[in-house]
Amino acid sequence: QHTNGSDPIIEIDGVAAPFTAAWSLNNKTRTTSDTLQWIGRHYNGSDYHDGYMDELRYSKAARASAWRK
């Protein structure tokens, strides 16, 4: 686990994603809790990496939110 200022950071397959990032997916904002739950559901799944990257690519706003910090 890394930190970026006061924001906890989690690294997923080399991608640093702030815990505080909100993912805007399917026309609704995904909160930190939702994001962590999604990561938890997919972390041990064989489709984890592809699914995560698909969700990141789904929304430019989500990607911008993740890399802005």
C-alpha cells in the first residue's frame, strides 16, 4: 500500500488507484465503498484483470478521476 499525500493508494496490476476515487460508471457515481467491493469481488476471479480494465476504459471520467491525483 502506498500513500499520495493523505489519500491511501491501492495498486492494481501496476495501476495506482486512490481509494477516494469515485468511478462514474453506467450513469451513476461509484463510491469508494462500491469500488472496494467491486475489487473484492473480482480480485480472486480469473476475469479480474480484464474486468477491471474494461471498467476503467468504460468511462473517460472514471479514468481521469483515477489519474488526476
